[in-house]
Amino acid sequence: MNAIDLETTAQALVAPGKGILAADESTSTIAKRFQTIDLPSTEENRRAYRDMLFTTPNLGDAISGVILFDETIRQKASDGTPFPELLWQQGIIPGIKVDKGAKPLARFPGEKVTEGLDGLRGRLEEYVKLGARFTKWRAVIRIGDGIPTDISVAANTHALARFAAQCQESGLVPIVEPEILMEGGHTIQRCEEVTETVLRMVFRELAGHRVSLGQMLLKPNMVTPGEHCPQPASVLEVAEATLRCLRRIVPPAVPGIVFLSGGQDDVLATQHLNVMNQIGNTPWQISFSYGRALQEPALKAWHGSDVAAGQQALRHRAECNSSARYGRYSEEMEKSMPPKAMAA
């Protein structure tokens, strides 16, 4: 894939009114999700669940791309169609998570570094053959007493840049995901400070590794207080702090910012996205790459067997976030478009 193709793919992933569905949960993570509906995490149940998601009628109207897991990109729909091909039929670009997860950083208690650079070139070649056109790598940064340390930030941002460079060389658009976790009791001001520090290092490393900014996307956290912070922040405060931080750091050459939901509930994640787009005046598309914030209502509605209900719930959340991409979302949409009232 040449440079023009990579730029075209990156732009398509942040097309107006659209965002990305993150369906790249590891086997252990999706097992925890299935526990909430008392469903065993067998390979067939995982396949059936993703089949329900990906065959949602007209999903491509609001979803531009789907991030898959290694198991999922090799699976097929009930009619035998490989999942990547099924997504293309929906007008959706298939992507793939390529990191091997965050592991404890040696001699740095409480901090982690994401692994997976070993053998990455070979994995990327295989994923291209399987139909992937973009990738994702997640780095995890936790705020706490004396952390994050400079070493932790340096190790994770260096890995992000090496991943991104290798992906572009292999013909894939990288989604660079440095996530500041919501765990802890830190204030919104502390989150903004750490997010700025990490993003500065991210773009320094990307430049050092000659990553083309026009051929990548950034998937950051929103600037929020920690989940146990006694000082809550309003939706407007989160939106303003997030955009203020990003404007200081992120170059205009980046086509789009696709936020992670980071443990926010589905409605709150949509509200934050909506207000950021209402504020607007940014050089990049402000979009979403949600996992649980898109899937949780669908998982509960599906409950292992009710495909129509699960698809209605997913479509509802996708359409709400599509409206938020234009800054047109409202609470009335939650009341006027209940999942069961939507035609599948």
C-alpha cells in the first residue's frame, strides 16, 4: 500500500459522522464480559457474538472501521464469510490489534510496558493477507504516588513509535493509543498534566522514528478526574480540558483523534464527544474508537441468543455517537430512540 493509500485509509476512518468500533478484546477480557450475562466464553460463543455485531444492518452508516482480535480476524460469519470480508461488504474497514498486552515494567512497581515488538513484522504481513488495513497498539500509563516515572513514559512511547513506523512500512495505518488510566483519585488537573507530558513524548518519538503523521490516527484518553476523585468534573469541563491539552501538543497533520472511552459509561462517553464537537475549531476530526461504550448495551440485549435485540442496541449507540460527531447529540435521542423501537 503506497502513501496515498495510507492517507486515504486514515481519512476514511475519521469520515464525518463515523467512528471506530473496538472489538479487539482479548480472550480473558471478553470472558469477563460474558460473565455478566452468565455465558461461557467458548470460541463459538465469541464468534457468534462478533457475528451479531458485524451483521448489524446499515452499521457502516455510523461505523468506519472495526478493530479485531487475532482470533476474530480468522473467524467466519454464520454463512461462511470471513469476518474481514463481511466488514468490507458493510462498507467498514477491518483493522487489527497487534500488541501483546501490558506487562509489569521490571523494577518499577505499579507501572507497565506494552510488549509485542518481537515478531511484529511477520504478524503484520499475515494480517495484511487476512484483510486488515489498519492496526492498533495500546500503551497503559497509571497515575499514582510517584508515577508515572520518566522511564515508564519513555519505554511506552518508544514502543508506540516503533510499532507505528513498522506498520506504515508494512502498508497499514497505525492507531497510536497512549491511555492514561482513570484508576485512582487524581484530579482533572493532574490528568491534564500527565496527558500533556505523555503526548509530548509520543510525538517526539514519532518524529524520531520518521512516522508520517498524515498516515496515522491518535487514540488518547479524555482528560478526566480519576474514578475515585472527590472533585467531579462536568461534561463541559472535561471537553474543554481535553481540547486545551490536545491543541497544545497534537500537530495539525494528524487526520483525526479517535477517543477511547476508558471505562466511562456509554452515555457519558457520547456526551463528552458531543460537547467537544460543539466546541469545534480543531485541525483534526474529533471521533471515537469505543469498545465497551458501544458494546455493553448490545451484549446485554443479545444475552447469548437475541440477535435482533443486540443489533438494535448497537445501532442505537452507533447512531448516537454518529450524531455526537456533528455535535448534534441530545438526551432526547436516548428517550426517542430506545433500542427496541429501532428497526433492525
